[in-house]
Amino acid sequence: MTTLLTTLQAATLTISLNRPERANAFNFEMIAELQTALRQAAKDAQVRCVVLTGTGGSFCAGMTSTEMLAARTRRLLPRTPSKNL
């Protein structure tokens, strides 16, 4: 199952996060798909605007805790938040 739905209409690319059963929380699959979709949009002359939205009743609940723990184990995320944010 894809974690994103996309539509292009009138030069506007709408990208919908599509994990409503998890309140559209990010996981690694969704992050990879979003990166790919945004790279493709940047190269597409037909795309003038990108709208990011979510399916179901939520936009995005953040990142699932199991994904965050896996990212920390793989050292993909810092253990403490950055003070520079």
C-alpha cells in the first residue's frame, strides 16, 4: 500500500498522507515516498504549487514511536532534541 496519494490539477500537485489508521503518522516508507514525490515535483514543469494534506480526520500525528526507536537504534535521529530549532 502506498502511504501517499497524489493528484495534479491546474498546476497544483496535492500530496495526501495516506495512513488514516495511524492518524497519518510518518514512518520510513512515507518519508521515502514523500522525498521521491517532492523531487519529482521539483523537476516537473507542470507543477507550480504543492499542497500537503492528510486523509481521514488528521493531518499528521508526527512519527510513530516504533519508527522513532528504530531510527535512534540506527542513529538516524538524535537522542535529545536540538537546541537550535
